[in-house]
Amino acid sequence: MTAITKHAGKYPHLRRDFTASLVVFLVALPLCVGVAVASGVPAELGLVTGIVGGLVTGLLPGSSLQVSGPAAGLTVLVFGAVDEYGLPALGVIVLAAGLLQLAMGALGLGRWFRAISLSVVEGMLAGIGLVLIAGQLYAAAGLEAPASGLDKILGLPGAVADALGSGEALTSLAVGAGTVAVMVLWKRLPKRAQAVPGALAAVVLATLVTLASGLSVATVEVNGLLDSVQPPGSEGFGELANVGVIGTILAFALIASAESLFSAAAVDRLHNGPRTEYNKELMAQGAGNTVCGLLGALPMTAVIVRSSANVSAGARTKASRVLHGVWLLLFAALLPSALALIPLPALAGILVHAGWKLIPFRGIVSLWRAHRGEALILVVTAVSIVAVNMFEGVLIGLALSVVKTAWEASHLRLEVVDKGAGPVQAYLSGNATFLRLPRILESLEALPQDRPVELDLSGLHHLDHACRTALENWAERHSASGTEPVKVTEPAKAAV
């Protein structure tokens, strides 16, 4: 700390940033390892992504206080990609996604991610959380999980039966359940105890208990940092001819970008420092993912858990997130054997807890009370991700959101004045679009056929081509019935 004090005058925030970096490192360490193991890749690759998030993305402009690294939100997608295309293809997918993010940031598309429906994003995270929880329950018991999200959930009763008949599975489950319990109860301890992150405390306690009692549980497999880093080769680049790989790249880029920029907006609400520059932040994420791809590592996003820990610990500049990358690098280089002591069910417990936090239980209830349409979009998006897959589930949610917005934008009012004598007067106001066409025609066709009609369209703000054509056809039919021609008052030119 002497060196820090010495330079305190030149760098007034160095002490706070140094302390915050240690806190973020302790939070990030178990999550980096846990996300990698759950993604089906060597544990060291999670650390590599965390290091790149600190040393590369951390140095770039965009959002000064949010921290990047491997995220639980991409675990399901990464596991599926590795399972289907193999580990050599992962680097190519992440590299291409990073280049796509760089291009989107350079084209100024970062701000458009703020326009994505919040219900779709929360539904996406909820779907990921459900699949993550289901998959990690198998891992906690030492069982092999089914491939699809739906099969994972439907297979849980059978997995429970298998676990109850196996002493090793029950022991493994106990370690995982104990890890979750420690994380939940840790928040109730005094503030001083909470200076140690709950996830780290849970992993350390689980490790000590298994070592002291000699429990037979699986532990992390250690390959060595340099052995785990495998830059993509010709075999991986050959997968770019696969349409499925292209879809996976788009999913990686869009989901990672949306999660990062939504995290940036949340972090901005936690501090009074400089606001996020969204296009620059998108390019920073793209640069980080490009480097991760070149190293064959996991994709990265900005992570709200680490970012909020950074702000809460008193960080003032980007130095804290850069230093946290330094500490991860030192740990991976000097203490790799420590990873081999960590029980796999403990990491599964951490991810079960992380998956639970991705599901907005309270938010769904309040959203249902205030905006049932948005709540329906959230639920349908989550269910679609579980039943189909990540990419198509998000597309379904976005499509529903667009349809809902278009429907709500088509506010239309039809007022009919019939005084019993003289022409029937019909007033249309609002937005006449094809979505409201059935209602318009039903109401007009119900008007008396033996009376003249005056149709006033001057109150319309918008009249699309489908509605204009349908109204003209109706007027011709009504006029041909033997009465006087329909008198139409045209809308303003701007409405057409």
C-alpha cells in the first residue's frame, strides 16, 4: 500500500480503485470458472475471458465503471454451440461476433439496442435462467443433462429418482445445496463479513469441507492456461459455410450486445460519474470478443453483478476493472492448481443461484397488473427459449413486441350519428391501419343499406393503403345498393 499512498497525489482515486479491483476480482473468480465449466469448456478459458475483459475492454472508452467477462446469460448458448460444432469452432464464432459488434458500433447502431423491448430482454434472461437452473441441477448431482432445454426440465423427475438411488449423487447434491444455502444466508451476515463476496465464500467453504471430510465428489479438471488457449484454425473457419453457425454468430452478437448495453444503463443509475457512450461501449465489447475469439475463449458481456460490486466498492475510474484483470492473470499464472480443488457441484450451486436471479418473479407479477401485454411477451419469450432455442425464442419475442406495438398504435374510433332522418353520419378518427380493418368494415357494413351515408375521414391521423382501398370498395358497394352515393370527407394529406 506504500506505493499506492506515494502516487495518491498524482492519481487521487487510486486507493479506491485498488480496493474495488480486489473486490471485483474475488467476485469474478468463481463466476469465471463456473461459467466455463457449465459451458462445457476448460475452466481456464473462463479466466482468459475475464482477463481480456479487464485488460482489453477495461482500457477502452464507453462505460467507465462496468466490468466485462464471461456471463451466465450466454452459458446455454455457448454450451449448445460447443456441443453441436465442437470447441475449435467456438473461437471462430466469438471472433466473428466480435467483428460484427465492432461494425455495429462503428455504424452508430449502439443506441438502437436501447429500443429493444425490456419485456423481451427480461423474457430472454428468464428463459436462460430456467434452462441454466435445470441443467445445473443435473451437474450438481453428477448426472449427464439432456441436450435441449425442454428435455432438461421434463427429465428432472427422472433425475431426482436416479439421484435418490445413488449415495454419490446425494453427496454431490448436498455440496451443491450447501453452496446455494451459504450464498443466500451470506447476505444476512454483518457488513464486515459481507466484504468477502458470497460466491467466493461458498466455494471456499465447499472446497474445505470436501477436503476435510474426504467426500467423493468431482472437481474441476485443470489443463493449464497455455494448453487451454487454442486459436481457431482452418477447421474452425470451415464451419462458416454452415448456416447454423451464421445464426449462432448473430445470436452471440445481438444477445451479448443487448445484455451489455442494458447493463450499462443499469450501472449508470448507480453512480454520478460519466455516462455511457453506447456506440463506443459496443465497440469496446466487440474488441474484447475479437481478442477472445483469437484466443479460442468464451464470449464476453458486461456483467451487472461484477459492475455493481465495482461501484459499491467505491471505484472511481476504469483503473479498477483493469486491475481486476491483472489479478485474474496473476491467479491463472501462479495458482492454476488451486482450481483442481474446487468441487464441481459447488460451481453448479453458484450457477443455480445465478440462474434464479435471472428470473424476474416480482417483476412479472407487477407487470401483469399494469401491462398484461408486456407480461405476456415476457412469458412467451421465456417459454419459447426453453421449448425451441435461444435465437428463435428471442426472435419470437421481438415479433410479438412489434405486433403489440403496431396494434396499440392503431387507435381508431368510429362514431355513428343517426338522427332517424337524413343521412347517417360516420366519423373515423385516429389511425386506420390494416390491423383495424376487420372492425372498420364490420361497423360500416352494419349501417342501414337504404339510407345515404356521409363518411368523414378528416379526423384520421393515418390511413394506410389497405384501409383506403377497402373503404373505397365499401362505398362503391353501398352506393350500388340503390341509395345515394356515399359522401366521403377526405383526411388531410399528411394522414395518407
